[in-house]
Amino acid sequence: MSKIALLIGISKYEAGLASLPKAEKDVEAMQRVLLNPEMGNFAEEDVTVLKNPQRQDMEDAIYHLYANRHKDDLVLFYFSGHGVTDESGDFYFSTRQTQKNQNRLIPTTAVAATNVHNWMNKSKSKRLVVILDCCFSGAFAKGLTAKDSGTIDLQQHLGGEGRAILTASTSTQYAFESDHLDLSIYTNYLVEGISTGAADQDGDGLIAADELHQYAKSKVQEASPAMTPEFYPHKDGYRIFLAKSPKDDPRLKYRKEVERRINRRGKFTIPARRLLNSLRLQLHLEPDVADAIEAEVQQPYREYQRKLEEYEATLIETMEVEPTLSERTLNDLIDYQQHLGLRDEDVAPIEARIISQRKSTASKEKLSESIAQISAPEEYINPSRFNQEKLSESIAQIPAPEQSINPKRINTESFTERLGNSVVLDMVAIPGSNCLMGSPENNQERLDRESFPHSFIIQPFFMGKFPVTQAQWAVVAGFDRVNIDLNPDPSHFKGANRPVECVSWDDAVEFCARLSQRTGKTYRLPSEAEWEYACRAGTTSPFYFGNTISTDLANYDGTNWVYPGTMYPGNYGQGANGEYREQTTDVGTFPANSFGLYDMHGNIWEWCQDEWHDHSNDALTDKRAWLSHHNNQYMHLPGSSWYYDPWRYRSAFRDRYVRGNRYIFVGFRVVVMRVSP
């Protein structure tokens, strides 16, 4: 068995492509760890290094890498440089001669991946590893435009039996470089994982391709969260070992403990610090050696903090010069954020803090003006995107509720989750309280299943300001799968700002899981108790508007209809009939309740976390969802929709639908628990 490697680094380009100074250093560093007998243990004559080769020399070298190999040979191909595609989307490795004509690749100046694929297929070796430290954002998308959302299937282009492909980023992302590292970011941590042995995650003394990638990926994302390295194995469980690790080395043992104890800010708690000090003594490590290990582990965290500080300083300086940012400046700021490798969620707190500081005076005046407008339970804060005169006329027709808590806006807190592609998710803070669920016996059209004699304790939480929209769904559906696949465009009534519908309860749960995985927060569906409490927003009347409702206040069927032989009125209580829109409307079209939540009455039914149950004496006494974990077929739905008549829109109305079905009138909104400071 032999171990053969070809390492290619392209730093210099004769025309059309930007230089990549670190590519040559990348291959030198990879060569060092592969040749080290205590690490890669490759024979010197079996490691070929090409720096800035001519196209023909590069293609010949790749061909000979795979030719005349034996079944048990380990063959490693490493490439650091630009990657490009032609008009058909076929991938090419750049060479120093690679050129474009009118932004179109001249294919004879690059090495086609299809050729490499063919040579790999013909190779007898069953252990093939490809490591690509290059940009798969614009360079690998159709049209060669950096903003293109097209993707390339790496497994289709380079996959096959006994192969492992490691990439610095996904097919639509940049592979960032750092001015504070000598190597490209991904390669830097590949080399670190091998040279220190830290990539040996299971402690067996060997470093497999998947372990090496996982180590490098975790380090990359500590420093540049927007960069997402990917691993494409032939199949789960298939392992190719690349190097050895000094599993009994006290320095490695100390490093692993440092990795385990460090927090997200790159610091140690006082107990962790004392545990590490004790371990230094047990392992007989010199202070300077232990300090160096800690500094190396802390480096990506410090790099991340440096980038945040750099972004903050840039934003402050920009807003001092240009208080109201132009579209051009905003685009430049987004590009600068991408240059730093920061995600939207990384910079959102900085932007919110700086903008709020600059607008604090104006905000206080605006809040005072809003509060001054609230004088009685039947008066509400004027929502945006709603006709003021129409709202005033509608509210004037609604009798004051028999019982009502003054619906002044209790909530002034919120946060915005940036999902990407300029799509955001607004979350509103809901205060905790004791509350009662259900409806009194004198409620018109009341059902027995609305009885609920228990008081509930609701802990503070954040709830989506609107039902999940189709734009939000499309972005999150593109996040990494957790349990099931999601259709990115399931809705019957199309519109980016309309609520998503035709999604099952299981689809909604998967949405929450993907969002949680991406953000680090725990998103979920609301419990039935949370939903009703949030809908009421301190009121005890049938609707948060009062004792009745109109189609100027919500989207529902305001006409009389007969089925079968029974007339269902389009009005409720003393309210008048209205219109029937026969479809969903944009979220936020109608007024919010006093918590600042829109569309809690009408537009779309909303899945809750609870399995369906009849209210009974064994009811829960807190806000937890009612879950038997028996995969109940029916799940709870409140809120009603555009399709139904008004009595179903009452805050206490309860209904159920089959969890696996998809309906044109069912969507959802999300919640996340508030964490005490």
C-alpha cells in the first residue's frame, strides 16, 4: 500500500482572476504535515507539489496521480486556488493561464472537472480524498456572477465509491481569507488539526478525513461564522485515515480539555480556569507550553471578536458621515460584512445598539405620542399598513367589552432574526403572567370544549410578530435538513409577504428545527396556552378588538352561507356582515393586538405544539404543550382563517386537524423562550 499526494497551489494569474498570495503557502504547509513521520508519514517521493503550474503540466500531474494505482493505495488531491464554471455549469480548476472573454470562461485555459472525474473513475484505488480550498460562491455558480444563487453538485462532479471530498465552503459561499493568518482559513485549521493531533476526535490515534474536516469546520466557524465548510463522503460510516495523532501526548490531552472548557466568547469560567491550572501540574506542562496551547485554541474566538469590533467601528464611522445610509452605502456595508465572514445574526445586535443609540431621543418622543393616543380599552395604537379612517370607523361600531383590561401596549421589547437574502423574522416579547383559558358560559356560540377551569402560569417568551411568511419559509427551507425534506414553495396563494400555507404540522416542526440549528436559539411552535394568552393580550372579551369583529379588522368570511340546510351568519354579536376575500392577505394588513401581534384573528389557522385533547380536570397548570409522545394524529389549531365564519375567530375557539395533512388555510408562527440576563 502506498500513500500518494498531489498538492497544487495557484497564487498568480496572468489575466482575469485576482491573485491569491496564500495558496502557495497552503501547499507548503500541507506538504510539511504529510511528510512528517509522526503525522502524515507520506514518503517524500510520493508527494508532488505544484505552484502556479502551466495548464498542461497541471492536467498531466492530475492524470498521473490516478493512473497505475493499486486498490489499497491512498490518493490525496489538494487544490488551493480559484474555481470557475462554464455556461453549462461544468466545473473547472483554474490554472495560472485561466482567462475569461466577456466574463465567459475560455475552457482551454483551465482543467475540466469532468476529466478529473473520469481519471478518478478509472483509478483502481478505493481510497481517494479530494480537498478543495477555494471559493464556491460566484466562481461555481452559473453565469460567473458572485451573487448568483445557483449551485453545483460536487458529488455529481467528483463523487464515487471510496471517495471523500472536503471543501472550504458550500457551493454558494466564499472561502474567506484572514489578514491575521499566514494560510487560508480552512487550510490553516486542517494543518493545525493534523500537527497538534486535535482532529483525532475519538482518541484512537488516527485522524480520518471526516474527523479532520469536522475539526477544521468548527474552527473556521468560530472565526468566520458565515463560512460553511462541507464534507461529501461516499456513504455514512465510510472512513479514510489520513494521518496519525500523538494520543498519549500530554500537550494533546491538555488541548482537548481547553477545547472542552472554553466558552463561546473564548474565555474560561473561574472553575474552568482552576481546573486547567490543576491539569497543567498533573501533566507536568511548562507554563509557556500550556499558555501557547490556550492561545492557539483562543485564536479563532479572538479573531471573531476582532471582526465584530472592526464592523462596529466601521458602522459608527459611516453613520457619523452619513446618518441616513444610502442604498449604495448599505450595499457596501453588506459586502464588507461578507468580507469579514460575518452572518446577519452576528452583526444584528451591533446595528440595533448603534441605531437605537442614535435614535433614542426620537424614539422616546414617538413612544410618548403613541401612549398619549391610548385613553380607553376600545382605542388601539394605529398599526402601519392600515387605513386610519377605516380603523376608526370600524372600532366605533364595536361595543365596549363587558370585561376588559386596559389594552395599553405592554410590550416595548422585540428582536429581529436575520434569515439571509434580506429576509427577517420579527419576534415580539410577550410578558409572563397568570391567566385563565377558555370562555365564559354566556359567550355566544360557545362550545363545551372551551371550558378550562384552571389558572395558567405563562413564562415570558418571544412570539413571531406575524405568521411565517412565504419569503421566510423559502429561506429556512434552504437551511440544512434536520429530519425531513421541505418544499421551498408549498403555498396555494402566492406572495412573498403572504402567510405560508399547505404545510403540515411536521413541516412546521422541521422549520423550527432548522431555524434553531442555524441560530443557536430554541425555536418551536407555541403551546395552546401560550397562543391563547398572546392572542388575548390582556383582554377577556371574545376578540382582542372587543365583543364583536368586522372584515375591516380581520380576514374571514363575512357573508352568510348555507351548508347543508343550515345558515351560518357572516356577523358575530352586534356586528355587521362584511366581505369574503376568498384568499389569504399579506401579513400585517389588519391591526395588531396590544402585544403588537398581527393576524391572531383570521387570515390563517396556526399549528400549535399540542396534541388534540378535550379540556378536563387533569389539565396542565402551566404553559407547557400537551404532548403524550404517542404521535397523536390530531394537533391543535387556533386562530381560524380566511375561509371560515366569524364565531370561529374568538380567542378561546379550539379546533383540530390531522398533523400530516396540508391545507390551504393552515400555517403557523414560532416562539422562542426569553432568557433571563
